[in-house]
Amino acid sequence: MTPRERLNRAFKCREVDRMPIRLWGVDPMFPDRKDWSLLYELTEKYDLEIIRSWSPTKDEQPELHHKEGIEEKILPEKGFREITTIIYTPKGPLESIYLAPLSGAPGYVVKHFVESPSDARKWLSIPDAELPKVESYFDLERKTGDRAMLMVGVDEAMYMVQRLMGSEIFGYWLYDERELLKEMIERAYSKIEKLVKHYLFYKLGDAYGWVGPELCIPPLASVRDFYEFVVKYDRKIIDLVHDAGKLTWIHCHGDMKPVINGFIEMGLDCLNPVEPPPVGKITLAQAKEICKDKMCLEGGIEDGAFYTKKQDEIREITIETIKQGKPGGGFILCPTSSPNTAASLPAYVIENYRIFVETAVSMRNY
């Protein structure tokens, strides 16, 4: 089987010749980081599976019906670059401030766009943009062939809204501004629905994928919130994608025990990253039993292990994860995150990735 065929069959919980193995975020076609050179080499040497994501290029994005501005200034004494983004809406400006470490490490938001109901009304007043062009997809498809599964990246309704305000305000608004939150999520969903229908019209992708449901699961939100603000809307997108003969993938960190059946009920094809205890409260083997022949699972190896475990421990963790996930198929072995959690990967972390890959390859055949 080709990697593309293997992933398609794994998503459908069908029999495959060997267990798919993926280094999430590592794609030799786009070698963006010099410190990942060994990871690119391992991917090619062992013909590891690749899920190659597509979204419109900057040139393909439509012109907005509103103005936006970005201001940047360096704060050398604090080691940050301060990025202020202003959205000029019909009801007034919205502003966010992001601090990006000069080291290249991940940054954080210090001021969100939406911090009050009046801010929410400003966001709701923004007119929808036109739909993007899609020519770059077909170029990527030609270059990819059967080497990778092509995934169209789309947004998620709840997450689009949550990002505007952050987890603290979102958590309070689940109680204090629930109706306003619903209105915003409905508006977000309508934008995504139009975009997905646009992409499906052009028959783009093997699969459609999105991230974000982790922001609306326990302990921050309740299971009721998850069903009302995630399952309700994601199921509609999944139905659209399935009606077009395509597949779906969702990334959701956290404890899957209270919500895994919700993902099955929405008809999801592949759930990522299925974090092991103590992050999750169910083992991979238990999750496999719940999802048997209904939903593929991808993940199983905690990203933090590559930074905190010794080489022998990585080998043992890999072997145990494969023992739990491989039997019966419907499983893709993968770390729970891409390796971009460090500005530069230490040598011992890269070596741990090598041990993970070579151990997994030695056990992948069915």
C-alpha cells in the first residue's frame, strides 16, 4: 500500500499491511527547521506516513470588507516583540496584544480582542469576507501524489470564538453570557459552513481537519457544554464532508474519558492525539475498545516524554503503546504534538525521536 492508501484505510478502520507511523508536523517537502534535519531523514528513510495540510496561500485570500492594522515594537529589556493587532469593525475597533519571545519560543496573548459584551457585538458586526481561491491545492496535489494524505485545514466554530476572548472569559461566559456565546458560535459556524461547501465544490482533499475542541471539555467546561457547542456544530461539518466522500480528523488534547463517545456520535473518522495517563484518564487500550471499528485513533506517545525520559524509557513506552494500539487496526502511532514546543530541539530529544521511530518501524508490520 502507498502511505496515502494506508492512511485512508486506517481512518476507515479497515485492514492495512502495516501500522501507520507519523511524526506530526514533520514534512520533508517543507523543511522549515534545520534542527529537524534528522526527523526529515527518518521520515524519508522509513517511508513514514505524512498528513500534508493545505490552506489557501496569502495571495489566495480574499480582500477583507474591513480594515485591520498591525503594530510591532521590540522590548529588548524584556526579551519580547510586542504585536498589537487592531480590527476596525463597523461598531468600533477591537485590539489584541501578543508577546512573542525574541528567542523564538512560543508566545502568549496579554490582551484579547473580546473582553466585554460590547466587544462581542463589534465582532458580530464584521461583514463576511469573500471566499478564497484554491489553485494552490491542485499544485500541491500534483507534487504529492500518493506519498501523503492531503488534509484541508479548516477552523472550528467554538474555537474561533474562544480564541477571541481566551479561556478565562470563555469559562465565565458559559454561565454569564451563554446566549451571547451561542450567537457568536452560530455566526462562526455559518462562516465555516460556507467555506467547507466552497472547498467541497472543488473536490479538495482526502480529509478535512481542525483543532480546538479541547477548549470546551472538562475541567474548564462541562460535558453538556461540549455537546452543545462542539458536537452540535462539528457534526454538521462532518456530515457535509462525508456526503462528499471525504474523511475527517480532529485534534483534541486532554482527558477523553468524558467526551470520547461524543466524538463517535458526531461521526468523526480519526481522533488525535489520545494522551495516555496521567493526562488522560483512560488508557489507549481502553479507548481502542470503546472506538472499535467506529473511529480511528492517532497518537498515544506523550510529547513531553521526548524531553523528560531516558532512551531506554522511550523504547519501553513505544513498545507498550504499540501493544495497546496496533491490534485490530484503526490506529496511527504518533506523538501528541509536533516537535515545535522548543525553539531549538536539544540533541538528546532528537535522539529520543530516532529511538521512537526505529523501535516503531521494527514492530509496524501486521
